[in-house]
Amino acid sequence: MTKADIVAQIADKTGLEKNEVLQTVEAFMDTVKGSLSNGTNVYLRGFGSFIVKERAEKTGRNISKNTTIIIPAHNIPSFKPAKTFVEDVKNKVKVK
């Protein structure tokens, strides 16, 4: 499913114009990105949490040059679904 598909479905369900829905979806995404960039997690009850995870420094290998490199510590965005969300997916998704 793409952003356009999401916008179309929300517009159909709510009766709003697609342009309005697109602006709302993009504003939501910008707000979440901005919050995570500032180090603040976003919690959506019943859906999940957008959180910032800290990765520790580690040693990696460049296999083409056969050398070791140090990968510095860094932060990455992550999503953790709510328990009710996980249960809904487990019970409703059919394996192909």
C-alpha cells in the first residue's frame, strides 16, 4: 500500500477531498519525523509507538578490502506496534 492508496481510502471513508487528506497525512508524517529528530518519541494508543533507538558503536568488516572499520554509535527511528495491533494482525492475516 502506498501513500496515494492511503489517501484514497481515507478520502472515500470520510468524504473529504483527496488534497485535504494528502495535506493531513503529510503533516502527520512531518510531525512524527520532527518529533523523532528532536529525540521525542511518539505514542499512539492502540496503534503503536514511533521511537528513537540508539545503536552502540561496533566493529564491521569491509569484505572487498578485507579491512575492519568502526561503525560509530548512532540513532535510528523505529516503530513498535501496540499489543492490540499485533493481535489483530495475527488473527486476521491469511498466509499466502
